[in-house]
Amino acid sequence: MAPYFVNSTDTLVSDALAGFARAHADLLTLDPDHGFLTARTASPHRRVALLSGGGAGHEPMHAGYVGRGMLDAACPGRLFASPHNRQVYEGSLAVARAEGVLHIVKNYTGDRINFGIAAERLAHRAVPCARVLVDDDLASDSEEIAAGRRGTGGTVLIEKILGGAADTGLGLAELQELGTNLAARCRTLAVASAAHTAPTLGEPAFHLAAGELEYGVGIHGERAKATTRHHPLASLIERMTGELLGALAPKPGAAAITLVNGLGAVTLLELYAAHGELARVLDARGITLARSLVGDYATALDMRGFSLTVLLAEPADLAFYDAPVHTAALRW
């Protein structure tokens, strides 16, 4: 495998954050001591700050969503590792508003622990704090996984909707209730034909034979329950969408926001073809494709794969989703 372009694998994340902050200095600032990023501007109507974070290697999530209309702060950890509780605590203090801060947390053990410690420290400072736990990964919906479903690409859609909602002046309890409700209506499923390359080793995280597909892969390279044959795209999307809708059980005429997300090494040609097949399946099942995103939004380094996310949307969700946003990775 070709080596990464780095000064050192130990400094890859910090070097990238420094470069990212310089590239988008009009949108955000980097705290070099604690390693979190904060938005330069936010709606004056916002009473609650939004903060998220997680392991590096999923760019543009989460740093790419810091800015007006979305996150007030993001705390990137090391590669595929939770941010330190000190990062989350200091970042929260830096952006907390009159009614505190809402943490948007992906359901991984390390993230839950470190965000939890930060929340306890904030309570000692009398800073109101609440949590929305995102657990959209259908493939990890198993009794064998103690932590429950993992948080993956659906986080992007939930952060966008919560950003629009926060800009209308909703309070902390209202935003937490909305986010929890959104998470319950959101599921994601990912597949890969090749693993990501671990920067420290320069080797793939796992190996697949020609013609094989990892069905239900995790964004940290977690192996799926089963390795399957690489079927044509139409039948693959039919199966994936069927399982997502089976888990969500939408009512007839329901509206959906979808994300066709590249995991790092899939072309836009393939992703748009996947979106076309997804739209076809939704049409056939009487689901309204209300909004959609296609591209690399929550990657897994250079994994050759993609994920599908379906979020069943209420009219208010669509209004919040459509609200203006201006970040490095998302803007309208």
C-alpha cells in the first residue's frame, strides 16, 4: 500500500487541524492547547450552543460542520478515538450560551464516557448541559454488542436539523427532545469492497477476496456479521433500503431525508448511481424523497465503501433542515 503523506503519524491529526483552521479562518478558530474548533459567528437567536466530536479519520465530520447554522464547536479525537473529556469540557465552556450546551454524541463507549465526564464537570460550574445520543447504525443492532447501535452517518443529518432548530431560539430541553426523536427515526447501513488503510501500519484493516463485499461494515473498520458476494448495484440498494425501512417502519406517504455517503475511496459516479437506485426503491414503496445529500460527509479514511442513511422527517424537520448553513463542508 502507498504510504500516507505525513510528517509523522503521531502528528497527522494536529497537523491537519492546523491546516484546516488556516484554510477556513473566516469560519472558525482552533484552540491549539485543547484541540477544539469554534465557530466565529452564530445566530443571535441561539440560546443553546451545539457541540459534537469524535475520532479523526471521518472528515469532514465533525470539524467540517462548525459554523453558522450548525455546530458551535467540534472536538476531534485521535484517529478513530474519542476526544478527551478535557477537550469537550473546555470547548463547552468556550461556546456555552445562556441556556447552556447540547452535546451530540455518537454511541461509542469512549465517546459516551468522555462526554459524560465533561458534562459532570460542567455541572460543577453550573453550566446547563444535555445530550443527544446518535445510534443509527443498523448493522450493530445486536444483543452481542453491549453498547447498542453505533453512531455513524446519520449524525450529519441530525446535526444539521438541530442547528436549524437552535437558530430559532429553542431551549435546551426542546433541542434534546427533538434530537432524541430524530435519532429514533434515523438508520444507516454501510458496505465496503475494501478496508481502510491504517496509517501507522500502512496495511488494510481487513482483507476481502475478489468479488466479496463486507455487508454492514463499521466506520472504524469493524467487520460485518457476514461477508457476501458483490451483487449488482440495483439489487444491493434494494436489499439495503429494504432493511432500513424494515427497521424504521414508515407509514404510507412518509417523507425521508437521505444521505448517500462515501467512506473515502468511492467515486461520485458510483455514489450518484447509488442515489438513483435509492430514489427508485423509495418511489416504489410510496416514500417521498423530500431531501437528499450525496458525497463524502462521514468517511472512514480511505475505505472503499459507502453508507445509506434514511431519516423519516416531519414537516418541522424539513424547515430546520432547509435553514441557512455556512460551514466548510455544508452550505446553502
